[in-house]
Amino acid sequence: MQKEAVQKQTVQKKKHPILRVLAAILAALVLCVAFSFILSYHALHTSYYSVTSEKLSASFRVVSLADIHGSTFGKENKRLIKRVKDASPDLILLPGDLINKYDEDTSDEEALVRELCKIAPVYISAGNHELEYDREHGFSYDPGSEGDSVLARFEAAGASVLEKSYQDIEVKGQRIRIGGFYGYGIPDEYAESWMRDELPFLKDFQDTEDFTMLLCHMPYTFLVLKGLDRWDFDTVLSGHVHGGQVRFPFFGLLSKYQTGKEDMKFPYWGGLWAPDQGRFPGRLSGVYTSADGERTMVLSRGLGNTDRIPRFNNIPEIVVVDYGPK
Ligand SMILES: [Fe+2]
């Protein structure tokens, strides 16, 4: 009996260290997951890209802030504003989803626009959330008017709103055509009738010798339908897909939307889900180029989120692009 008791005690003593190690690993995992969630909502990462074009004669810098969705970084967005200021941009671009469609109050976002306008000229194009907000409240955007549309509020705060419109501006002594629209920009051969009303604007927009920069919230055409080969937009800045929300290594390998050689350099990091593309949408951030390397899309992971699928392992991203001559 005594011998049996000693044996049991020995087995129990052997189990304890293993359980302790397992508990420690589990606790570390829980901490890592919690930490990653916190980083994915409150930290800031700045990505730097360089894009060249034969149409450019001088270099300039833009900051793109996509999909803010009403998120704040520091009191009154001071951390975000400082980061943008430190980047010294020539233009600040917000390609959609600055708000959430169910926001009661948009004064924080208007205040952010006012602060950004003190740093550099700000250009905004609509995301689905701005349009859904307006639709829900019975507002519609009328350029230059002081209506209740959320886009008109951003205009009153100092930004230039680009909604199926463009401006020919001068940056560092060269003319650039900057435009924006909400839509897919599906090329003629794929466009269904309901998509066709945006085509006249896009054809008019690209009809210039100047460098063209398009704010287009939705990247689908350029990711999946080779829109960079079919349109003559020199650079497109997009968001919408939030980097695939939940990001893990190897998810990229499961994607059916690898779009070219450039993607294959980084096939491993991929997102869990993206609107229009569903599960495992592939690599959803960075710079994508046309087949001839002449045109680019700069796709941001965005800074905020709606509440459908949480951000995980996906630090809010400020995109800095240095454009320059070839
Ligand atoms: Fe969004």
C-alpha cells in the first residue's frame, strides 16, 4: 500500500511541471492575442512607398489616410495629426470611410479635417459609409453647397471633396490632375448597365497628358479585373478592404485573387476576409502595378474598422507615398 502511494505521488509530481508549462504557454498566448487586438485598434504604423513616373518632373509626397471610421488616436487625434505633420506631405488624401454610417455626430471627424488642412491641402473622396450615412438621413451631396451632407461638412471644414469630379492642380511646379469617385470603375467590357453612369467621368478624367491621381475607395477593379491595364490612371489610392481584417502568415497562399508577380513576392501574409472578395482575399495592402509597370495602385490597410469582423494582427496604417520622376 505504502509503495503504491509513493508511486502515485511521483506521477502527480511529474504532472505538475508540465501543467505549469502548459498554463504559462496558454497565458502567454492569451496575452499576445489581447496585445495584438489593442495594437490593431490603437497603435499606428507608417508605411513608406516610392512611385515613379515619366510624366513627373519633380518629387512630391502624399499621405493617404483610408478607412478611419471615426477612430481616434490620442485625445482629439493628436497622435495621428503629429504623425502626419512629421511626414511633411504636400497633399493629404482621404479615400473614403472617414466616418461610420451609424455615427450620431461627425464633429470629431470634421475637427480632424480642419487640423489636417493646417498641414497641407486635403482631398476627400466618398466611401460607402459616407454615402450610406447621407442616404439614411435623406441628404445628398451638392458640390459647393452648405447642405447637410457629410461630404459638404468636410468641404466646410476646408477639404476639397472629389465626387465624380477632378481638379487640375499644381504641385512643385507641375500640373497634376487629381480626381475622386465612389464606384467600381469597372471597364466597359465588364460593366453592367447600373455601373455605366460613372464611365463618362472616368473617361474624361483620364483624357489628359498630365499625371493623373485618382482617389477610389474600392480597389476591386484594380486588384481583380486588371483595371490598371485597362484604364489610363497613373496612380490610384484605395482602401475599403482593411488589409483583410484578420491577418496571418500563409493566409495569402489560400487566395484565389493573386494578381501578378508582385503579389507572389509576398504570398504568405494574407487577410481572412474582404468585402467583394470574400474569404482569404490574398495580399491586401501595398503597391500594385500595371503589366507594363507604368501605373500603380497604392492600397492601404486603413486605420479603423466597422464592427463586422474585428481587426487582428493588423496595425492601423498611415500610408506615405513619395512620387517622383523616373
Ligand atoms: Fe472601410
